[in-house]
Amino acid sequence: MSICLVANWKLNGSKEFNTQWALEFFKNFNGKNFSYLGIAPPSIYIDHIKAVIAGHEIMIGSQNIDLEQSGARTGEISASMIKDLGCSFSIIGHSERRLLFQETNQMIGQKLIQANNNSIIPILCIGESAEENQSNNTHNVLEQQIVEALGNANKLSSLIIAYEPIWAIGSGKTPNPEQINSIHEMIKDVVQSRFPKIGLESVLYGGSVNLENATSLFGQKNVDGALIGGASLDGREFALIANVFNELRV
Ligand code: PEP
């Protein structure tokens, strides 16, 4: 089973936070299999969180990687470095990185190649703005993001896509579950028909996932899991969401 539930901690955390989070998570998670769970802490805490969850097969990943392997690029971290720390995945092209750090689809494509070259599973984030959604442009926007990002990376051995409508992130709003399901179906069709050499493992949904909406989301056939921001900062809530997933899909 691929990575299905990923906690994106963004710019949050501390050693104390990691320890408390794990205590709450392990107290409340009632599954036996941990291997479909992922945590993307701030990269500086990768080693610490690995020590805190030692003995459990939760995957650890980064929230970003650089588009180069090494060189004069102050402040960056590479796919080979996170591999060296034992990471198995990296979030790539999150809308916050696109917006705040001017990441383009072309740059994201280079990061996908870096991940693939270092056996890191990329979680490619795509999503439309509120305006694009309201003008019924969602499909075109998503297709363009996929085609431009995968254009030069058309032989990835594995890929996870996270559909994250920008307007749903941190807002408490989500598309309805049936709409999400049909968008995921469209994403799978686009990747499989245009990039048959890419091993698309799954399509996750991200944007205001919480305990209340988890059951209806995970009940959708084409929703293979979730990328979770705000609700993942609470170890108990992340565990309870994982319990819902465990019951419906594992
Ligand atoms: C995210 O930013 O990846 C995300 C899904 O955030 P939230 O769950 O807080 O909407």
C-alpha cells in the first residue's frame, strides 16, 4: 500500500511538539499497519521525529526539495540529502511554494526528476484558485499544471498527486465529495493517457480535511487518501482521521 495519509506540518514544530504529538498519536491510533502514514515535518526536525517514532513504520518526508543536486544554493536541501536522512517522499509544488516562492511548473518538473533520481516518491500538489473555480476553469488549470510539470519528467517510476484547491486550504471549505471524486478521476485519466510511463500510485485530496469530513471523503472511490495541514498538527485528530481511513480503506 502506498502512502495515503500525509501530515504536512508546514512551518510549525519544535522538539517538544514532536514528542507530544507522537504521544497523542500513539494513544489514539488503533490500526496495526503504519506504512501508509506519512509525516512531513520542517526538514530540520526529520532526524528528531524519526527518533521519536522509532519502531513504527510511519514514512517521513520533506515539504520541499531543491531542483538541483548540489552547488552554490544557500539555504536549499536536495533530494539526495533527505534520502540520506531516511526519507521516502517529498511534497513538491505545494500552492504556498508556488505563491510565496514563485515556483513554476517547469521548476516543479525539475524537482520531480530530482526526487525520482534519488528514489524519493514525489507528492505533486496541484489545485485551482477560487477565481478559476468560479469561472469553471478547474479542469483546464489542473491539466495544464500536470502537463507542464510532467512534460520533462515523463518516466517517473512513482508519483502521487495531491489535488488541493487553493481556496480550500486552511479555509474550512471543501468541494463536495462527489466533485472531488470526479476531479480525481479526471486527474487519473490525464496522467494515464498522456504519460503512460509514469507510475501514478494514487491521488490524494488536500484542503480542510478534518475528522468531520473524513468519512465522506474516504468513501469516494477515486479518493486514495489525504494530505492534511491544520488538522495534522493535533496528534489526536490525525490519529482519529487515520482510524476512519483504516476502517474504510485498509
Ligand atoms: C495543505 O496546505 O496541504 C493543507 C491541506 O492544509 P489544510 O489541511 O490546513 O487545509
